[in-house]
Amino acid sequence: MGQEINIITWFNGLVLGLAADRNIDAIGLFGEISETSTPQPLAAKSILKAFTKIENIQLETKWLDKK
């Protein structure tokens, strides 16, 4: 991870840490959010966009723009 990552918290960090402890290949795709108590559809869209590039697939995400 680069310097742009400040912190991975709670369950997200736990899953990656447990995978590493068990020698399981793992990847975490995370979106930056400004508020944890409200839905963040554009963060979700950015994660899906990265996933579609990795997997070379297409997903419809216009509905996230409307949210």
C-alpha cells in the first residue's frame, strides 16, 4: 500500500489481516468516504469501477449516480 492509505478499520482490516496470517491471497477494494453514518453511493461506484477493470467485465452503475 502506498502512503495515501491512512487507515483500514474494523472488519475490513480484520479480514485482510486474517487472510495474511493464514497465507491466503486477498485483496481489498475500498472507497474513501466522508461520513460513516450515511450511504456513500459514489464511493461504491468507484469500487465497482476498479473491480470491473480487474475482472474485465461490465456493470451498470448509473443507478448509483441517481442516489
